[in-house]
Amino acid sequence: MDAVKGRSQTTKGIWVAKYPTSHPFTLVMDMEGTDGKERGEDIAFEKQSTLFALAVADVVLINIWCHDIGREHASNKPLLNTVFQVMMRLFGPRKTTLIFVISDKTKTPLENLESELRNDIQKIWESAPKPEAHKETPLSEFFNVEVVALSNYEDKEDTFKAEVACMRQKFFHHNKLAGDRQAVVPASGFSLSLQEIWEKIKKDRDLDIPSIKVMVATVRCEGIANEKYSAFAANEEWIQLKVISVHPGGFGKKLSSIIDTCISEYDEEATYYDEGVKSVKRKQLEEKLLQLVQPAFQDLLELKRSSTLDKFKEAFDKALDGVIEGFSMTARNFTESFMAQFDEGCADAVIKQANWDTSKGRDKLRRDIEAHVASVHADKIKDHCEANLRELLSGPVEALLKQANNMTWPTIRRRLREAHESAFSGSAAAISGFDMDEQTKAKIDASLEKYVRRMVEDKAKEEAGRVLIHMKERFVTKFSYDSNSIPRVWNRRENIGAIARTAHSSSLEVLSVMAVIRLDDDDDGDKIQATLNSALLLDEDMSTTTHDPLASNTWEEVPTSKTLIIPLKCKELWEEFKENTKDIVSKAIAEREANARFQLLPWAIGCLIFVGWIAITRLRR
């Protein structure tokens, strides 16, 4: 300001400067005067700037000329009406300190000036329009009012500077700014807050300071939360922890610590923002962090579940290797032991900030363990039954097939039923103390039935492969030995042809028994035996037969799965059998003829006896 150039506007608009000292950090705004001639009757900016000052400042200085005190239309007095109306809309949890600076004070005592000024202020307050909610609200609820007087700068410069230095102390109290500091905007959001407030004022919208603070807090707290989230996602320790395959242990404790650090850093940076917004964004940050780590947590639980199950299977199967006694007790002990190990692993993985339920993984592990135990139990019973069945059936079935007759397959079927029942009940008793549901029993029973049929079928196939040997052995037995198993002496009394036919018929019965598997109580055997008899025994002259029943690859009404020797093969085997046994019959005939040459007639024997008697008589004489 240069007094030589005359009086004119010194401040245009709103200027902001930082207080020279670093502590406390203070910003000072210099507002354009409300009584300048430059704007004339335009009071829009006056109201805008006044509203802006009240919205953002902790302390507002209002300059009043000493000689205007007591006047109705003194400088800045009309502004008070605007100030009070605005504060009705801006009423919040904090007060604004109004410092009235009386310039160019006179000899009138300050006490008198202050009293008169306060009375004027009170009158303005009482006359200002108020909303219904604040009809009876006192001025002190909105403002802290202070009064300061300064001497004329030109007349008493030194005194003026001393009084200004003294007034400066009004701004501080125990190293804090004067006024109510609740719900203030933190420095990091101050610029954003000022921009938003001024934009609303310029657009002549109702100014809602709490909503602006909430907006600023929302933007800044969200920004801080995003920064912390990004920092967490890039954290090396977290990156190592989420690689579950190389997880070293202590997952929950380590991750809880990292999350705690992240949340604490957020709290520190968001300290001075709106408490409600800060809490909401804090909760959102925590939820986002937990969403980020939850897949790793679930993967870890699944890893612990699967590894626990694998270890259980290995240990349990090893404990039962070759042993079936004490199955129930072993199963219970191992189950509880490995479930406890899983619980310890879950406790190690738990994140304290999360309330995640691990019961589903635990229940699944128990179901898997119980399923494995049930499977092992069923396998043990099945293996035991199969061993019993092999012992009960292997030898007898082989013997029955070698003895082939019309009772072979009925006897095998009866033996199968008896062995099946005996093996199942004996094995179930051996692994007692473990409940088995009917479905499992039925499954094991069906499996054993298949096994025993397969075992008999395999044995039948094996013996069918040696059918020619069995047929020849049967022929030799029936042809060369009598009914008492005594070797035959071939003489004239033996009918070799009839004996050979009987032996052939018995050998053909072996072929009939071996041709088809008969485990289903059917009568296929009778039909096949009749077919073989008619084709191979009764029709000696095949050239006169118009139809050959053996000229086929299948038996009538017999599925391929039950066929061991097809009709064509039976015919081939029979021809080969006859060729192999022809020598046996020929030797028998030759032996009979040889015996006949050395056999004496009855009369010759009588003559020999008579001659011998005469010779003996002569010797006695």
C-alpha cells in the first residue's frame, strides 16, 4: 500500500500464505474487503468470500474501525448478519473463533468499546433469521468471540507492532491454534476440500460442510486404502506365503502380522479424517485384504486335508499289512490321531482378522477317512473271503472236472453256494467290531459271487485245454480196468468191442462236461451230451447222415461266454481221441489172440491127467 498514491483496493479476491514458522503449520487467508468501491453494489462475492472463510477457517478476523462502533450501518456490521445466517446452515460439532479487530483505537477504554461491540453483536444475532431448530440457541454455541484493539499504525507504529505481536498470541493456546479443532480436515485432504467448497459456493448451492468433509474423507481414505492394498499385494513375504507348495509353516501368524501392519499404516494416515468414513474404508480395506488372501487360505486347508488323508492312508494300510485282527480299534485310533493333526494344521493357518469356518474341510476329511476305512474293511473281508474260497474250491473243482459225469456241474454249483456262505460269514467274524451297512454287504457279496464264478470258469478253461488227456485217461481207466479197478486179462471171455464202446461213451461224457460252463442251474449239459452221442457214437456211418449237428461254431441256446469247446472242435478232438486210443484196443485184441493160442481144450487136459496117473502108478510098482 502506498499512501502517496491515494486510497484504493489493496486485496482483490482471496490470497493464501503460509505462516513463516514451521510449527505450528498455519495458513493465513487475506480476504477482499466488503466495503470497497470497486465492486459497487455487487455483494455476491462478499457473501461468497464470507461463506468460504467460515467454511474453511478456524479463526476469522473481522476489522472494525473504532469510530464505527455504535453506528447502525458501520463498516462490516451488515456482514455480521450474513455471517450469522450462514452459520445457521453450517452448524456442526465445532465452533469458529471470531476476532473483532478494532483499528485506530482512541482514548475510549477498551472495556467500554468491547462491551458496546458485544451488545451490538448480540442484537444482530437476535435479529438474524434462524431455523426452527435454533430459535433459542445462544451465540456461544456457534462462536467464540474475541475483541482486540490496535493503535493507529501511522501515528504509533511501534505501539501498533507491539499490540500486533500481543494479538498474535490469541491464535495459540498451549501451542495449539485457538478455537475448536474437532472434525477438521487433515492437511493431505485440505486442497481437495477447498476446491470442493469453493465450487459449491460459486454454483450457489447450499453448502453442507459435513458432507464435504465426508466427501474429502471418502476420497482420501479410499486413496490411502488403495495404496495400502497395493503395497500389501506387492509384499514379498505375502507373495512367498501364497505359494502354498513351499509353505514353511506359521501361515496364519505371519499373514495376520502383515495384515495388522497394513491396517495400522492406514489408521495412522487416516487419523484426522471423518471417523465414520475412516471406519467404513478401514473395514472395506480389511475385507479386500481378506478376499485377496482367502484363496491361499483355502488352498492351504485343502493341501493340509489331502496331505493328512495321504498320510493316514499310508500309516493305516501299513499298520494293517497282512493283519485283520483288531481292525476296529486300529481304525478308531488312527482316525482320531490324524484328525487331531489336521486340527493343529488348521490352527496354524487361521488368520485372526478373519472368522472363516474350517469345519467343512474337517468334515470332508473325516468323510474321506471313513470312506477309506470302509473301503479297506470291505477289501479285507473280500480278500479273506477270496482266500477261503480258493482253499475251499480250487482242489475240489479240479477233481470234479476230472471225474466228469452227469453230476459234475450240479455238485460244483452246490459247493459254490456252500463255500460262498462259509467264506463270507467266517471273514466277517474275523473283522468284527466294525459296522457294515447292507449296501456294502451286498456289494461284497456280489463281488465274491463274480470272483467265485470267475475262479471256476478259469479252472474249467484250464481243464478244457487238457480235455484230450482227460478223455484218454478216462478211456484207459474204463477199458483197461474192471469195475474193481483190477487190470483186465484179455481172453476169449472179454468182449473187447463192448468194453471199448463203454469206454468211448464215458470219455465222450468227459468231453460233454468240458464243452460248456454250467453254473446257472440250466440243462445245457443234457442237450450237449445227447448231441455228442448222436453225432459221434450212434452215427458210425457219417456219410449217410444228411445233417451234421457238429458242423457249427456255437451250441444251440448256449451263449458264447459259456462255451469252452465249440462243436467243430469237439468233432476234431473226438477224431484225434479215437486215433490215439486205436492202438490200445488193437493191443488188447492182439493180447487176447495170443492168450488164445496157448490155452488148452478141456479133453486135452483130461488126457494129460490120465497119462500122468498111469505113470505114477507104474512107478509105485
